[in-house]
Amino acid sequence: MTLRFDLQRRAPWPAAELDRHLRAGTPADLLRLCWAHMGIRLVDWAIRHHGPAEVDHWLDVAERGYRI
């Protein structure tokens, strides 16, 4: 999920391919749990080490949730 979050910002097309693989081999509840965990981690990191724009970015990503 760490890779998936990074791809959210850097490269949308591999993110879609990774999503396909994640959905095929991982229960939906686990994907949502992992997404929530990473969202909290990255928002916390942005609050501690970056400015408001970075916090807003990761809040937006986290709030979108993992689309199953």
C-alpha cells in the first residue's frame, strides 16, 4: 500500500495496474484497512514535516478511500 500511495502522486497508469493485482489477491476489507492506515500515516507525516498544501493533498487522497 505504501507503493500504491506513492504512485497516486507520481504515476497514475502503474497505479491502475497495481490496483488490478491488489484487488485480485486481497480481500476488500483488508484493502480498505491498509488504505486507512497509510492515509493516517501520511497525513500525520505531512502535519509534522510539511506545510498546509501537503497536508491537504494527503487528506484528499486518504478521503477518497480505496475504490474496490
